[in-house]
Amino acid sequence: MRAILQRAADARVTVSGEVVGSFDGPGIVLLVGVTHGDGAAAAARLADKVYDLRIFEHRHASDATCLPPSAPREVSARDLKLPVLIVSQFTLYAETRKGRRPTWDQAAPGYVAEPIMDAVAEAFTSLGAPVSTGRFGADMQVTFTNDGPVTISLEI
């Protein structure tokens, strides 16, 4: 499983003019690519890793979030109970070494990848994250404000 995490000030996924997933305020935009052999265990590891990364600061806390004065300056999305917008992104497995036309042989086919993407969303939900998603297999327009900017590549 391959993912690109971006700390965002806001985010939205639109399909055919309809907003299908969004958040206002700080959160995480997570682009996820699924490969052959990935499963629910990889989905759970990804959620644990991403939601616990200390990539936020006290300034990202809402008024409703109480952080003790002794809390570290760097905090995780889990500490702040921040939202995660998850978007399926098979193109993360593009092979571009030869020629000019990418291939996606390493990407799992849709019938394999879709239930794993559902498992990723469920894993974040089980950690207490407010989760929204894109629409699997759809032509999506993803807009967000990268905060920092902070962009991290993960391989699970």
C-alpha cells in the first residue's frame, strides 16, 4: 500500500459537481494506492501510522480540544481528533521507467482495491477519526489547501 499524506487547512472532493467528501479546518488529505497482496492488516497499519504522526501543532487545536500545558508542541491528528479525507489513487503505482506512457500493473484491480479502501476508512473510523471519502472509480476533483506545506509519502 502506498499513500501520500497532506496536512490541509480544508479539503473537498467533487464528483459531477456534487461534493462527496469534505472538511473545514485542519485535517489530513490521504491519497491511497492499493497493490496486489494488500489487505485489511495493511489498512489498519496505515491508519495507525497516519493518525499518530506528530505533524500538527497546538495552533491546530480547536477551542473544544483541551491540551494540557505539558503536551508536546508537535501533536498528532488523533490527539486533536482531526478529520481525514481518503481518496483512492491507483496512479500512485504508475511505472514510468520506460517510455512515455505510464503503466499501472502494480495497482490492484478495482474489485480487489475497493474493499481494501473501505477497510482503510473503517480503520480510521475505529480510531475515532471523522472520515470522509471520495467515490471509488469516479472522475474526482480534489481541492484542498496544503498547510505548511506538509506532504509525506508512505509505503506500508
